[in-house]
Amino acid sequence: MTDTNIQLISTISEDNKLTLSLQAIDMPQPSADEVVVRIEAAPLNPSDLGVLFGAADMSTAEQSGTDQYPVITAEIPTQFMPSQVKRVGKAIPVGNEGAGTVIAAGSSPAAQALIGKTVAVIGGGTYRQFKCANVQSCLELKEGTTAKEGASSFVNPLTALAMVETMRTEGHKAIIHAAAASNLGQMLNRICIADGVDLINIVRKEEQETLLRDMGAKYVVNSSSETFLTDLTAAIIETGATIAFDPIGGGQLTSDILNCMEVAAARDMKEHSVYGSDTFKQVYIYGALDRGPITLNRNFGFAWGVNGFLLFNALGKLGTKTAMAMRKRVADEITTTFASHYTYEVSLAEVLQLQSLAAYSKQATGEKYLITPQR
């Protein structure tokens, strides 16, 4: 054990300013059902950036402080401050998940059983050196699994599995996924191949098409192609896909997907209806890569839905038994089906350097950052 513990925090002040900094905090002391995890690896997911940056305009970011304790400040446009009012003056710890070694534990048998084990952990504030977590928030990794391999055991794997389970629960039989060459998209592709589920992958670059086809994907359509809508409709006709998951959010992709679903469904209509087909079409938006307005061009009848998709809400609907089975599958297949690949590794201090910030804030497909807090 050490007396040093550092965490990364995000603070918004009344003068429309975001501040990102490192904070020295006490070493945690576990209660009966808690363990102390030495965080050795934590991914930078798009969901983490929302907490990290808030509504700040990161093009205004400036760096100060020291090499060991850098500070980033950025301006928040006045029109966005009302949505941030609950955060004003609060130092918010950042990081949804991570992995490391259990170095101390409370008195309960469940906590004691994890001492010395490598675990993945979820629950917020993982961008720190040592974290106290309830045993229910920990996933014991198989012997030989490294913290780096297990760092992304929750957000992407469980989201991908929840998409498939949501498809089944709601009575759909195939899935459409946008930005499909992402780490999560590659996981979803592997799950669907293993489970025999048809998956239509939407990408925007030829190299992404090649990547997914080399992984065994059968249906890949390119949104940059002149034949995108025709290609997407043909894939929907072949698979019968009536549910889609979109991490982009803004723009008209959601509308395009619904329209192509309706064209496919209308082929089976025996007579025309001004209300469109009675085939229900669902698009879930689970990200905000495009923060602009969602444009819906209403050519898809009235049997449709557009909703947000949040992992914890989805798990609540699926139930504890399903969620526990999903967690076990992740632990068993973390180096295969649910493997994550990282382009760069950075220390806590390096996260707060302008050069790193400019790179990971782009959320570029195929470029994933891993934080190593012990460096």
C-alpha cells in the first residue's frame, strides 16, 4: 500500500469555464463488502468524454499547471450553461470503467475472495490510481487475463450484448448498426456471427468495409457511396432487419434507416395505405458523435419509434439473470469476442496535454486510448 492516490476531475465554474485537473486524494478504506483496486488500465470511451468535457468548446482549450499536475481549461458557450447548472462548483471524478489488482478488501467472504485477483470494475471515477468498489461492481477476470485485456469489460461488451438481447426481447430478427467499424461495432459483429444473428453494418470508408468483411461480416454498406440507400434497402429486404442502433445521433441517418426499412416492408403490403406499413421500425440512438439536430424526413409511415438507448436502463429491462449471464460471457471471452485494441496508452498527466486531448476528442474510428494510471 502507498499513501499516494491521484484522480482526474472535471469541474465547471459559474464563469462558464471547464477545468480538468489532477487531484491528490486519500487512500480508500474498504467497508465489509468493498475492495480496493489498484487501477492499472482504464479506457477512454465516448461516454467518458461527456463527463470529461461537459458542454465545453474544446477548441478553446488551454493548458497550464506543471508537467506532473497539468491543468486544462476551456470555455462553455453561454447557451449551454443551463444544462450544466447541477455540475457548477462540483469536482466530478471521471472514468466509467477500468481494471487492476485487488490490493485490500473488507471483511465479507466475497470481498476477501478477491484479494490478489485481477478484476474489472465499473461505477465511475476509474481515472485514478486506487479505487474502492463494491464487490457487485467488480468482475473477476479469468486467471492469466491482464488488466489491459480486461479494462473494457463493461461499457462496450455489455452494450453490444444488450443490443442483441433487446432485439430478441422486442421480437426483431436482425440488426442494423451504424459506425460499425468501431471497437463496439467489431464486438457486435463477432457476437452476431457466433449467435447466428444477421447484422447490417453501416460504415463510411472503403477500408472499414474491408476490415469488417475480413472479420466475416456478410452485410456491409457504405454511407458515403452513391448507392447507399439502395444497398441498405437490399440488405434489409434480405435480412428482415427492423431494429437499428445508431451512435451518431445528429443528421439524417436515422431517417434514412427508417425510410429504407419502410421501403422493404412496403413490398409485402397487399394494398396502399396513407399510414404506411404496419411493420414496426425501431431506431435506438446510443451516442452523440454528431451533436447537431436529428432530421426526420417523414416517409416511413406511422409504425416507428426513435428512442435513446442507455446501457444501465437496458440492463434493468433485461433483468438480473440475463445481466449476470452477460457478465459471465464477457469474462469467458474477453480476449476473443470482446477483445479491445488500443492505439495509444497515456498516463493520467498525459490525458491533460493539449496534443493528446486534440487526438482522443476526435473519437476517430479505430483510434482508442487507454489510460495507465500507475505510470
